[in-house]
Amino acid sequence: MASAPRVRDDRLRPSRPRWPVYEFAESDYCYGIGTIRLRVVRVDWHKPIPHEGETWLGVRGIVVDPDGREGVVREVLIRAGRVPVPPACKRPRLRVLRDTPV
């Protein structure tokens, strides 16, 4: 599922695919009670945080309830080993159109 198109520097940029909803156990994220379901928006890959002898990453995501409704935006620390890999940005294939056969 793709997100809405983005406009930067007065130019329309292709949309990026949306991350699916991930569920993190209470032991895999900091400062919360119970499991949390997030649609990840951003991961600070370049700023790992040492905490309790392990590496954690700052993650910004939208909380999703059990019915699939999106709620508030939340920033949490998640164990680096539990942070999902971002979805691939697929580039469209460019084909050369030729007027004459080769």
C-alpha cells in the first residue's frame, strides 16, 4: 500500500510504500505497559542508543488499535534486533520507446 504523493522543493516526489503494522512485546520497547501495535513512520538508524546493555533505536510510529484504527503518533525505544527492515522503494522500470524496429 503506497502513501500519498509528497511535494518537496516544488516538485512532486513519488510516494513511498507504507510500513505494515508491527506488534512489539512489552519487553521489546521502553516506557510502556503491555504490547504495542505500531505502523512505523521513521527509524533513527544512525543514532543507536545503548540501554540496559543492549542497542536500542528511536522509532516514531502511529499506534494502531486491535480494530485497525490509527491513533496517536508515539516515539518509543525499540530493541535494534526487533526493528523491522523498511519496505523496498520500487523504482518504475523505464522502457525505451523506439519509432523504428531494431
